[in-house]
Amino acid sequence: MKLGVIANLRKPELGETIDRLTGWAATHEVELLIAPELLNQIPSLAEHRSVIETAEDQMASGADFLLAMGGDGTILAAMRHARNSGIPVVGINLGSLGFLADTSPDNIEAVLDRLRAGSHEIETRMILEAEIRVSGKVVVLNASNDIVIDKGDYSRVIDIDAHVGGQFLQRYTGDGLIVSSPTGSTAYALAAGGPILDPTMSALVVVPICPHMLAFRPLVLPEESEIILTVSSKYGTALVTADGQENVTVDSGDTIIVRRGSYRNRLVRTGIGQPFFDVLRAKLKWGFREPAERS
């Protein structure tokens, strides 16, 4: 078995977690694909026979799984690398509680044992595709969480005309617009007042950012919907961002078409980590009311 390791180098828990990973890999004769940046940070890794230096964007073609060590952002990056190969991503959460990671570093050996034994499940997640028509060219971005159109550098509102299924929806006036997948419903869309969707669903969520009319409300659309967005900005440009990691500057009058992507992300679930609703309760600090005593 080969594991590609994609890690957040800023996490203080990374060194100890890597030690546990390399120890397990040596015992079980598993190869680890390690990026040059991580080797530079932890030079002792080069001494392990199980370690093969591999660029992050090349790991998916040679690994059986991508092991993402960090927070949700690291897992999103791993899913982007896995896009063309379709290999599963395993999330090891380093730091605060996240929605995507399957487990904590305390359980890493147990997770790896289940991968090796094949006693895990694959959970598929819908993604988004944005077709951006700018300056006579077409640029395509894919997102696991969300496609965001915002006002960019200027502290002025922008207008976004939205059409769905050939029908005019409305003109959004404000700081921008979020089109989210169910996975992304607990990310930026939630902070902007959007609904929470079960991440295994297939749907598109449209959430305005700081709208300038109280009547604007989040909207959930069927997965086959195609949303055509036309930007109008008095200052000439706006910014389209995918998962906060890739962006394209668009001019006033340019069009963005957002639809369901042609493939699905594959996340490993071992049953060791917290279920989604447990994470939701903990992350959002949902409490329980003590039952009243009856006299």
C-alpha cells in the first residue's frame, strides 16, 4: 500500500503525528509519498526506507490513498489533488474540530490498520463547477465547498443577475454571492446565514453576502440546476473564488455559470471519528435543556 501525505506545515502537532505514521509504515511495509517541503521541515524523514520524495500534485497518480493532515483547508487541497485520479482522501484533524476530517491523531494507527485491512467505507460528495467567461476566454474552476463572487478590493456593492433554468431569478445587490455544495453549507455559506445540509446530499445552495435588501434569502436548488450569474460593478471588476484557494478576476458584464461537477469527491470513513451530527453539535455548541422536574 502507498499513502500520499499532504500536510499543513504550520500545525504544531504535525511532528509527533508524522513520527507515529512513519513508525506504523515501517512496521507494515507501507510506502509514504512525502512532499519536498515536508522533508525540508523534518529532515529525519529522509532516513526512513518507506519514504519516497514526491511532489504533492503527483501523489494521486501513485498512491492508494491521500492522507490529509491538518484542518478542513488541507483536506480541500487534498481533494483538489485527487480530482483526476478519484483516489480516496483520509482526513487526520490537527488542531480545532473540523467538519471533514475522519479522526484525530490519537487514533491514527487504528485508522491506518482499517485502511490496510479494507475495513472502511467511501463517502461520496458532490462538487461544483464554475464556467467563467472572461475576456473572450473560458476558465473552469472546481470547488468542493463553494464558488464565491465578491466585490474584490472595493468597498462598494456589486450587482449580480441570476438566471436558473432559463428563468430570471433576481438581481442580488450587496457584497457578493455564494453558491455552495452541501459539503460547503457548514463553511462560508453558514457564516452568511445559509442553511445546513447533510453533506452527502446533492443540491446547490445560493446565499447572498451582506445583501442590501432584507427580502434576499438563501435558496436551495436541485442538483441538476444551472445557475447563470452576470456581474455588474461600477468599479469594473469582481473576484470569483473556488474554495478560497483559486480565483479569477472578472470584468463587469462577464458571466459565471455554476453547476454540479462531473465527478464526486471520495472521503474515507472508518467509523472511528465523530459522526457528522456529533461534530455539528460540538462545533455550533448546541446544548440540551435539562428536563423540568415535575412537582
